[in-house]
Amino acid sequence: MAGGRAKHSPLISNLDTALLKFIHITCVALSYALFVLRGIWMLRDRASWHAKWMRFAPHIVDTVLLASAVTLAWQLGLSPLSTPWLAAKIAALLLYIAIGAVALKYGKTRRIRLFAWLAAQMVFFYMISAAVTHNPAPWKT
């Protein structure tokens, strides 16, 4: 091991990175789909909103999503301290979590929950844009 990292052939390293990126992107899509579904069910007062699998599935997906993100950043040598788009994405993630909590749990009225649900989706798409463009201000590219 050099510098705390295991030595791999470039092919294996590329495959590992490609697989991690695939897992990460898949979890991003699943996480968003579950957030949208929970929001729709919550806004329509569906009993499905309280289904047992909905209490744990989002947490499993989001845990794998976070683990793949941290592993990818480590593998690629990315630090939020020296990578502005990554720092912006992390800040946006924290905002997304807070607004999402208002949308799905803490919003006192349906109107507040709807507004928070829509705002969280806007933050989500900002995170995607920052990640794809590698720019903390993706609207400028």
C-alpha cells in the first residue's frame, strides 16, 4: 500500500471507479424516486405513506448513496476543501436534507409541506447540475 491506498492495476481501479459511479448514480435515482413517491403519498394522504418498507428503504438507499460518494471522493482524491463544486454539493445536500425533513415530517400545514417538497427538488437538481458540470455555479457554464 502506498500512501494508505491499496495498489491496483489501472484496469481494476477503473472498473472499481466505474462500478462505484454506477452504484452512486443508481442510488441517486432511487433516492429521488422514493422522495417524490413519499411526497406524493404524503400530499394525497395515502395509507401507503406509512407502509413498513417506506420506513427503512429510503434509509438503506441513502446510506449506500453516501458510502459510494465518500468512497468515490477518496478513490479520486477529491476533497471538498480543494474542490469547490464538491463543497457546494455537500452544502446543498445538507440543505436538501433539512428542507426534505420539513416536507415529509415537520411541516405543519399541507401548503408548507408542498412548498418544502418542491424546494427540496430544486436543491436536488442543483446538486445534480453541480456534479455533472463540476461547477458550483452550473448555470454559468
